[in-house]
Amino acid sequence: MKLSLGVAHIKEMIQTTQTTQNVTQGINLSGEWIGHYRGHFDQVIKITQLGEEVVAVKITGDDHVPGGAVTFRANIKSGSGEGQVAEKEYRNACFVPGKLEIVNSERIIFTWENCGKVEFRKDD
């Protein structure tokens, strides 16, 4: 059973990496994006891209990670990154491993390891 779960996880990582690599050439993710954080509401983030690196800062926040705080950062070529998690009132904030999947120039997905994922759409 563990072996099949490991294989499924590896296949998902390969799929995500292939999807991300196929669409990253020439994409600039800078700008405002809207994502639905499970258990909260739609939130606006601002992504700043410098070369292959992106940093996403919350414009609107929630009880866990407030506006003005980094929600995730990642490398657009590899998809590897880290996302911020915290207890209510921004207590015990820390970064956990994560993965950025670039679906296209208007849609991305960030997955926090063992914490879920959020799909974002470009807000133009």
C-alpha cells in the first residue's frame, strides 16, 4: 500500500513539473491574483516576479495569515517553493514545502505540503 501511494505521489510531482515547464517560457506572473482559500473566502494576492522567482504577498488576509504577509514563494521553472501557514491570529507562523503549478498565464495552483492547495486566477 505504501509503495502505491509513493508511486502516485511521484507521478503527481512529475505531472506538475511537466505542466509547469511546458508553460513557463515567456510567462510573467506579476500582478494581482484571486484565490479561494478553503474555509475562508476569496483573497487577493500580489505576485512579484524577478527572473524565475516569484513571491506572493496577501493583499487581503484572514485569521491565519494577514494582508501584507508572504503567502508563498517559488521558482517558476522547477515549481518548487514554500508556503506560509499559521495558527489563528498569525501565531506560530512558518513556511512549509510547497509546489507551484502554472496551468497557463491566467491560472496557477499552489499546493502547501500536507495542507491543501489553492487555485488562483489572474485579476486584470
